[in-house]
Amino acid sequence: MCGICCSVSFSVEHVSKDLEEDLLYSLRRRGPNSDKQLLKSDVNYQCLFSGHVLHLRGALTVQPVEDERGNVFLWNGEVFNGIKVEAEENDTQVLFNNLSACKNESDILSLFSEVQGPWSFIYYQASSHCLWFGRDFFGRRSLLWHFRNLDKGFCLSSVGTRISGVADQWQEVPASGIFQVDLNSAAISRCVVLKLYPWKYIGKENVTEECANNLTQISADVPTFVSVVTSEAKLYLKKPVLPLNMMLPQASLETHCRNSSSILPTRETLEVFLTDGHTKKVVQQFIDVLSVAVKRRVLYLARDETLEPNEVLKTCSRKAYVAILFSGGIDSMVIAALADRHIPLAEPIDLLNVAFVNKEKTRLTVCSKERSKQQNHCDIDFSKSVAADASPDANVPDRITGRAGLKELQSLNPSRTWNFVEINVSVEELQKIRRTQIRHLVQPLGTVLDDSIGCAVWFASRGIGCVVTQDEAQSYQSSAKVILTGIGADEQLAGYSRHRIRFQSCGLEGLNKEIAMELARISSRNLGRDDRVIGDHGKEASI
């Protein structure tokens, strides 16, 4: 996880040797382990690169990195597969070495097509005077752009500025593919041409139509001096996923699904599904794939054995390196159980559970999955503590299911230390932090739901609360730098109430179409937002 930024100027009058302090502040919060700025000047343009690193895996690599030919690279991501990275190596340097060896555009696209994991990047190719940038297919890492009308320049950054009147001019870079800008041409023509290399399924017939729709949408959201085109050579990135399987199961199974959709699911409901041999095989394959994904995110972390455990929690013999946004819902429970398979047994796991306390009315409100099912991922349970003691009024739905989930995890593995961190947030603190910090991170998304989810995720990932041990509440602050979340699970696995409604009215065919729509837009929904929110604590959102 890193904070990356590149400010491009085409006018001598607007050249800056430093970023705005407001923007630097937000970038430094994302990357507490190192920060560096690099100025690259040419006759027609100037690029100011700023890199801020959160060190998690391999050797610490200060960013931006530069080679002997003047190429510059900023990387905010993780390489979990596709490109070989040894345990002692840093993926930033490995990827940069591969990029420097690329001879043409096709080589660069092939390289990023192979990378498996969340990423956003900025790459300056000195020989061609081109700036490349983009996000992974799902948009799991944040990257924003801001185009300046005054000097026709632009800025790319993991986070936007908080300055009034400018903050709302930042937009998320669409995860439609990788972009390239010829800086020399832009300086001469005073027009920024964004060349898009889109994601494409091999052999898919409607790629031209899909790409045209992307161009139309992107063009509508940028200033008039910015244009969007595609490669004349029709080059593209290979999509990392297969098209959604729209085949329907046998009629008898759909009939059973329809009949059971109006009642609460039971063990018998599950057993009926698993009597089908193919279904049982697919379920096991899904668990295996998810288990491997969790393993890659939790196992190869830089674990400093010389660090002392959290001083305020004396019962914990070791520090936690991994935390989970935890509501006790099915997705956070599955993630916790799979993390338990791969994290060293002597290492605690922090379960972060948040509730918002209204002291005046002596009640709490929380981001409950059942209440937030309309759009987002509150299958995670969040808690944030403003006091050293657990509030007796904190028995809101997610706190109750969270505690029940804790008992089940303790039963599953009693040898593991499970730190159930109860995070209770007062109205006063919520209002203050929302105004000064959270609303700027949520932008450019701006719905009420974005705001409420952003608040819940921010306080949960901060990890300040209390842990109840032997009927005593002790203050606790999670030291985990990797936070596992269930973000995106509802969209993929039909977890929202609207999915049930669609199924009841249109059957499995209608449900398939609804999920296809969810997946088509997932990169523009909540993933970049939650990366900005969690990254604000110098922690990695691991999705």
C-alpha cells in the first residue's frame, strides 16, 4: 500500500517544485515508512512525482524509483501471482525491472495483463515522453485525476485535496484499461489526449461496442481540452476473469430455490443443494480458491519479531499483523476461518467491530448489513471505542452477531487468540472526524450511503477500542497493517435484498442478469473509496 502522485505542468508560470501541503499530508498518511519527491523536467513539460510507502512485503523500496535511462515508476499494489517475485524481493522493483525491459506498447500491456493482484500505477517512459497510468480490472486501488483548466495540466493521485472548491474536481480514474499520454504532443497542442488500452475478453464479439461506450462515458466526465481515444493498432489488456456463466441449472433446483427464498434458510436447505454432485464440487472449488487468495494476503508479510506486543493488552503474548472488518456475517466469518488456516497459530487475529454511540438517547446505531443492503458491503462489522470500557448499550445487531461469531471461531480454534475489538464511536467524534477527514476521503463519491459506509470503515480500520477479557474491558489499539474485508462479496454472491427480490420476480435468469450488472460496474463503486479510507491509517485494504 502506498500513496502515489504525479503532477504534470505544461506552463512555466505554473511550475511547482512541491505539492500542496494539504495533498502531501494525505499521501503521507498512506505511506508512513518512506517518502520522496522527484522532479523530471523537459523543454515542453515538467513532472513532479511523489511516493509514500507502507512497507509490508519484501525489502523496503523507496518510491519513486528511477533507472539509468530516466524512466520513473510509482506503484500502489501487490503482485500475488503472474509475475515471479521471490519472498525476499519487493514487487515494486521487480515490476519496474520488467517494465524497463519492455520494447514497445504491446510488451507493457502483456506485462500488466499477467499481474494478479490489486494495483494502481504511474509510469514515465523517458524515451517516448509518455506517461502511463491505470488501475486493475476491479479498481481495488484508488487513483484519481484532476485536470486544470488554467494551464491545461493535470494531476494523478491516490487521494485528492481537501481544499474547498478543488476537492470536487477530482474524479476516479476509470478502471476501463490503461491510459497513455504523449506529454510532448500535449504541451504543443494544449490538448491532453488520453489513449486508452481497454480490457478485453479474448474472442468476445461485442468488444468494439463496449469500448465505444467506455470512451463516451469517460469523455463526458473530462474537460473540453481533454480527449479520449483508443490505440490505432487495437492493442488491449487481457481481462483477468472469464465471462459470467449465464447457464441455468435444472428446473427442479430452481423450483426449490424459489420455494425456499420466502423462508429462512436452514441446514436442510444447504443439504438439498449439496446433494447435486456438480454443485458440491463447485462449492469446494470456490472454498479452495478463496483460501489460496487469503493465504497470499496474510502469509508473506514482513513480521518483525523484535517488536513488543501491544502494551495495554497484557494477555496477548504476540502482536497481530492481520485484522478483519468483522460483523459475524457470513462473509467476515468465512474470511476469518480461512485466515485462521494460514496465519501462524501463535499470532493473534484482530476482529474489528464498530458501533456508533448516541449518548443523549442512550442508544447506538451501526452500519448493519440488514439496514444497508440496498447498495453496499456492510457484511463487515465495525466497532470503534471511545472509552476504555465496553458499553452495556452496545447490543446492536452487528455487535450481537459479532460476539456470536467470536464464540464460533473460538470453538473452531480455541488455541488461537481472537481479539474481538469493540469500537464505540460517540456522536461528537463522528461529526468532527467526518467533517475534517472522512468526507474528503470518500470523494468523489458523494451519496449518503458512501458517507455512512466511509465513516464505519474509517473508524473500524483505525482499530482503537477495547477487548473484553475475563469479564474486564481493556483498552486496545490494533497494530495490524493488513485489514481483510468482505468488500465485493455481496455483488458477486447475491447478498443484497434486491437480489432476492429480483430472483423472486424473474427467477435465476433475472438474478444472473442482476449479478452481471453488479460485476460490470463494481470497479466504479466502493473499492477505490474503501482503499482511500483504510489507507488513511497507513494500512492495507486487502480485498
